[in-house]
Amino acid sequence: WAPSAVVNPPLDSHSDLPCLLCERGPCAAMAPGRRLPTRWFVALTLALQGLARPLPDKNELANACYFTYRVGYIICDSGLDPAEAQEQMKAGKCNQDFRLMGSDFQRRVVRHYALDERPPLEEAMWLITAPENFQVRTLKECSAMQLVAYILIAESKLYLQGPRPDAPPGNLIALAVQQAHAVPSEVYSSLVRAWPLEHAMQRFQDVAHRVQSRIAERSPPRHFGIQLVVCRCEEDLAWLATSSWPDEGASLLVYEACAGSDGSLALPVESKTLLGAAGLAVTSGLAPADAHTSDGDCGARIVLAHTADVVSAGDVAEDSAPNFVLFLPAQEPVESESRLLGFVAHSLRLRSLDVPFVSLGMRRSPPRISTACEREVWQAAFGEPSRPLGYLGARFLVGREALRGRSAAHYEQLLALLDHPPPACGDDHAGVASALSSSWHAAFGEPIRQPLRADDGRLPLFLRASDGFSGFAGTRLPQYSVILNSEAALSKV
């Protein structure tokens, strides 16, 4: 794979900025002549010890581009226009305590590419969304820092914007190649021994080929179907229409837990029309009251019964089985969860997603002492009594292969635990359902101790942004996840 042409978009142009975020985050904040739509006004400074010194030689570059090299961010109040922010900066009233260290970024990318540890996506976003003059300076003073950032973000965009050479990921790689050509050869040869530049480029190409093959395999006339499952009790489902679902093959099954036999509280026709316009074929069915939890999720009984039905139907007609089933809450989730779901919907629309299972919530199971009832439930369900560690609630995506990796009888066996609790539970049916609420990943064949998405090397990069507010104490970046604020920009590219 190679870009068809080397493209150098004007990095000081808000509309053409090749980054994931154009309405929020650093690129919007630094766009000239615009009132700031972001949470902060950000001014970037390259803070070096001794600004007048000449460019580093290859030995310095090989050792993390100066041991003290850092990029600093000055963050002012979001309500200020650029002129007012400049005055506040001069008066020392803005926060200047955010730094991205060259050596720290090097350590993170080396460990990511060598050991598949957490990718430094947020740090990379701040680097590639700087104004052009700052990027040029970083390229001269710490080339690898800038190059790796472009390659890392380009890979994260492949599942969302496709592997074509003229797509945004291809443009980012073309820019990285162009920047690499500007580095003196003797310096570059030293950089590749200290930074994973070649590894990063090779992995980008591998992922691009894999995404391209997956999209081709699922292109019409081949069947590609996704099914959304929601258990509703009077909630408005209009929020589901805000994501970009596939043009065809997407359905929404609504289990009505509170509608009653007369259907008086069923989903209104207007909502069905709105969801249909978003590409979702809506069907409804009545469900018992325990189908809907206080958090708006589907209850354990519905999850297991529906899954058993899907697996049984797939055994009869494999081609008609959905490629993915998504269990979602009825009430609109918090902002960070909505953005994550938007990313997933975007990759499904492109037909690029290839994961067996991914949790779509943000809340993790809290540490606490397990009850005898819980231990017996987990022993019966998963063969061991220890507490499953994962994300809470029926908010997840499961692929066809993972669904059919277990027989319908497996899900029916779990369902039987709700009707016939283990001895330690007595008649505590709710306790059995609660024990299953933090272990849906294990029910679908995932390890019983599920890692954080950011630490799960099996997931595509775009799903490995840190959960919610990060802080990034290691690099002292703002406590706000930039990459999760990019869905609006992605939908416009």
C-alpha cells in the first residue's frame, strides 16, 4: 500500500486540517480568526532549555531528542476570544502546567509497538493538531516525535475512514512520508534505531490491507446485517438516530417492558419514523417487567433468551444471521459512551469492524467481597467462583463468530440459573441477575478478567482511547480526552 500522491494540507487552515477533530480540541482552538468552540483556548509553546542552540546532532536525537525536550500548552478560559486570551497569558492568568515530554512520549510509543501496551493517542493528537510552524519546528528538533504521532493517528482512522490512498488516513501517512524525507539521512538512520518508525509504518500497511479485505468481503451483494437490541420502558429512543448506521441491513428490536397489552406506552410512531430515516428497521415485542433494569439496560433474562434465539436461528440459516448484535441502553448514555458508540456505528457503516466482542459502557465492576450466591453463580456459569472483572451492564457488541462459539444450550443453561438459583442464593433471583451483569464478556467466551479497552491489544486503535476523563498524569496533558471528541468531525470528512 502506498499513497497516490504526497499531500501537504495547510495546517493553519481550520477546514482542511487533517486531524480527527475540527470543531473541538486543539486544532479548533488554534484556528486563526475564529471564536473558540472548545473548552479551552490553547496556545502552544515549544519549551526548550536554551532556545538559541543549533539543531541537535544524531546522537542527541537518538537519545530522545534532548532529554529535556518538551512541548508546553498554555490553557486559558474557554469564554475568551483570542485577543483576550493573549492578554490573560501575558498577565500569567492561564494554566501553563501541561507538558508533553519527548522522552516520555518515546517510552510510550516504544512500549506500545513492542509490547502492545496502551497507545498514546491523546498525546499524538495534540502533536499533529499544532499549527504548521510549530510542527515544522518539532520536525527539526525532535523528528521522530512528530512522525510517530502521524502514523499512530493514521492507523486509528483506518476503521473509520477507510484505507484508500486519497482518504484522510492516506493523507496523514503521505504527510508523514513527506516529513520523513525532510530529515537528514544520517539523522534518520539514528532515529529508526531508537524509535519504532519502521514498525509503525509496517503495522499501518498491515492494518490497511486487513481493513480493505474486510470491506471487500462484506460489500454488496454479500449480506451484512447488524441488530440493535433495546429494552424500553417509556424512554425516548430518538438519540439512536444521531449515529451513522449502515444504509441497509441494520435493524432495531425494541422489547417493551412497560407498554402493557394495550400498547399505550409503546414507542410512538413518530419515533419509529425518525429511527427508520436513520437506517434502522424497527420492530417491537412485549417483554416482562424485569426485562428493563434501573439503568435502562436489558435484564439478564432478555439478553440470554434473545441470544439463544439468535444462535438457534443462525444454526438453521447461517447466511441470515446478523454479523453483529448490539445490546444498548434505552436511555441516552453519558457523553463519552455516546461518542464511543458513534465510532462503532461509523465503523459498522464502513463494514470495517472485525472484533468478537467489545464492551460499550464506561463503568467497571467495583472491587468488593463476593457473596456465596455470586460465587455459586459464577462457578455454575463459568467454571470458577472468582469475581469476573469487566464493564457493567448489557452494553456491548458481540460478533457472529463469538455468538456461535457457544451453543444455544449454553445460553439456555445460564437462563435456567435465573429460574432455579443455586442453593446459596435461595429465592434471590435478582441476586443471580446482578451476578451476571458484570460478566457478559465471560458469557460470550472472553477471558473472565477483561482488560480495559485501552489495554486490550486485540481491539483496533480507535477503540483504545482511554475511558472518559484521563488526566494523563505521565505527560500532564489536560484532563479531557481529545480523541473521544472527534465523532462530529469524522462524520463530516
